[in-house]
Amino acid sequence: MGTTWSAHLVAGTIPAERLQAAIQAELDQVVAEMSHWEAGSDLSRFNRAAPGSWHSLPSGFFAVLDTALEQAGATGGAFDPTIGALVDLWGFGAKPAPLVPPSEAAIAAALARTGWKGIEIDRHARRARQPGGVALDFSGIAKGYGVDRVTGCLRAHGIADYLIEVGGELSGAGIKTDGQPWWVDIEAPPGAGLPATRAALHGLSIATSGDYRRFFDHDGRRYAHSLDPRSGRPIGNGLASVAVLHAQCMIADALATALTVLGREAGLAHAAQHGIAALFVERTTSGFSESLSPALAAMAD
């Protein structure tokens, strides 16, 4: 995944080496199925497949694709797992690309290969159809799924008290040895100067999307890796970050991406409508400002 992971556990008598190997095996499986950086992954093979071909998918891959398409529909395409061509075009993918804004013609060509509605799935047979030229990219959801895989692995080993982190996405359950819950500070943009927002992860996950993680500057403008699948361009709505709390890290991951694309006003409306606990941090002319969705405000009370 091009990132790191960490685990804090109350493991009892289970050897740490055994747990480390089990966690690594779960994450290795996610990479083998869904990495767009690995040419031999199931995702990369699907992206190269012939137009109109149907493909049986591993259970994890299918679960992520199914959830991604569900979130795409719920957010009006603000989240879209078919943006691989756009990600590569803007230089944020596995293929080398100049870190300069592409031409209008190139954006239009990449948009022609993008669109979640073009992916057909057969839930009964656990397969999906490649419409032709569509490049899946699970960067906005796979890390969260990886966290969920690890938590499932730990529970299968009888471990109920843990804090898991994969590339900044977190999930916690149970308590620490001192009887305290797993308290974490929600990630904030560097230099924001805002008071820390602390959450107890007791059966909860946090995922954060931020424009400070990957970007390039060109002619005095920052182009962040958060792309709007509807326009084919990096977002320019002023949001610096969005953090989402949810029981499933995969859902939190996808929602953090979608709300970032929607922007503060539309994102808050979507979060309020669907009971999503989210923290929005916006860049303004006078600094940074925070907005809490009703669900998160209720948790803070």
C-alpha cells in the first residue's frame, strides 16, 4: 500500500511474532487483490481485461467494489472507484507522469474512461464486468478495508482490546491495560493551530482525507490528490481535511473521500441527512475553521 501499519494490543499469552505475521498476511492479501501499484494484482488484471468480459473476483475485492459502488450512488458520484485513469493523468498513480496540470483534451479522454455506472456486478456469482478501458482505483477505500481485515483477524485470535492503524486510518475496541479507552486525536492539517479533537475508539474507526498528504504546486497553485470524479480535476473547494467516524473503517474511508469532494456545505448536508459523524476543516482567508456534523456534535456532548 506504500504506507506503514501499527498495532497496540492487549494480547495475553499469544506471542507477538504470531500476531505480527497474522496481521501482515491480512494486509498482504489486500495488496495482492487490490493494489494498483502491483501489475499482478487482481485489480490490475481487471483493469487490463478485454471490453465486455466478466471476471470472478476474490471475496475481499468484491466486497470493496460492491461497497464502493454503493457509496458512489449515495454521493452522486463524489466517490467513484473508476477514477484510475484520472489519478494516473494527474501524476498521483503508479504510472510516472509530469506534475503539471494536464490539457483539457487529456482530461476529457480520462473522463471518458471514468464512470461507476459502467461497472456491472453479479452478487450471486461474485463477479464484475469490465466495460472497456475502465481503471479501478481503490485508494479511497482499500486502507480502511485493510483495517477492518486486521480487526477481524484479531477477533478471530480472541483479542478484544486493540488499536489498529494503517496509513493514518484507525480502529479501536475494548480498553487498554490501565482501564482507559483508546483515546486518539483526530488528524488535523499541519499548522492549522486548532484545538485537538479527541475521540475514544470503542468499537469505532476514524478515516481522514486531507489535501496536505499528496499534492504538487504549479504556478502558485496547489493541486491536491483529492480528485473530483465529476469534473476530472483536483478539488478547489477550500477543504483542507475531512475526518469521519464509523463502525466500519472501510465506510469511514470512502465517506471521508466523498465528503471532501462534496465540499463543506454539500458535505455537511449529506452527513446530516445520513447521520454521519464528520469533522470538516476549511481553509479561509483568516485561517482554518472547523465544522462538526450533527452526529459528531452529539457525540461530543
